[in-house]
Amino acid sequence: MRPKLPCPIPRATFPVLLAGMLAWPTAGALAQHKVVIYRCTDASGALTVQNDVPCAKGSKQDKRVIEAAPSVATPPAFVTARPVAPVMPMPAANPPAPAGVSEAPVATIADADRLPPPALFECRTYDNDRYLHDDGNPPQRCAPMQTTGLGGSADGGAGAACQMVDDSCQRVADGALCESWQQRLRELESALRFGQVDDRATAQAQVERIGRIVRESTCGK
């Protein structure tokens, strides 16, 4: 009686096994990636957040290093050379954005790493109009002056004149900073939405900057 020999592996299975072994990731593919985030506050109190780029000279710098979790690939399954039916791909839970539309990355900041928002000032003009401003010394404005003619009449055609005056500004209390920053963001968004701005690009940049302050400071808890 002849002894039973072990069953040989089918020849057609070798390419599949070899492809599965080559698809297994190396140790270098599992290395972690570190992201360095710099939070910069300049002399006027304006806050900016940037990745992998240190703050400019003269700015207050707060550095955070975030380690992204390594992506571990699933080990390949050994399959036979038996033909299988094609599998239709499942629709993605979050479909990609349409061409031409870029999605801004959402930074996840732990509450313990959040910093208070920068200083904010409430200013009043010569005609008692109030507004919020990053700087306690905004540019001067020209207040109109009443002119008179040679005879002392205000309608004498002497022309128009104005006098440069300073707005009166007072720093917002720390307990009201978040509410004031959120109010300023709403006002800028409304002015941009209804076309009440002279420079739309500058107004859009202001909305994005103040939005980051509200989201990434202690106001975003």
C-alpha cells in the first residue's frame, strides 16, 4: 500500500499568495507624523494660527506639537485562484467636495490647550456711534466743522471744513470678551452678506480671522 503524499499547493495559487505578501506594509509605513501648530499674537493683540511656520519676530508664540495616530493596514487575506463575482463599491458616507470647492481643515484643540481670546476695545465716535475694534488707538476721523460767511451767516458759502479727532476707546472686560468677539463676528458676517463693505476680500479675511479666534480660543469650548 503506497503512503499518502501531502497535497501540493495548486500552481495557480502562488501568484495570489505572493501578491498578498508583497502588499503587507513595512514598518516605515506605520511611522507617526507630527504636526507643529504655532499660535501667534502680535503687538496689537491680533491672533493667527499657522502650521509648521514659526511666528514672526516680536510676536508672542505658543507652540503645540500634535502626533497623528499611525494608520495600520489590515493584513491581506489569503485567497485562492477561484474566480469570484465583482463587488460593487458602496457609496461614501462623506462624498468628496465638488471640483473647485476646498474644504478648510477643522483643528481639534483640547480644552486644556485653549488660550483666552486677545484684547478687544469698545470705541465711541464724536457723534456717539459705537463699534468694536482690535486696537485701542484706531485711526483719527475728520469731524465736520460749521463754517460762516463774512457776514456771520452759516449759509454764506464759506465751504466745508473738518477737524481730525480721536475716537474714545475702552478695553472690554475679560468676562465679556467672548460675547464681544462673537458679536463682532456676527456684525462682519452681516455686513459682508449684505454688501455693506468697501473691500470684500479684506472683509472676508477679517471674518475668517475672527472666526478662528472664536473657535480656537476659550470661547470655543
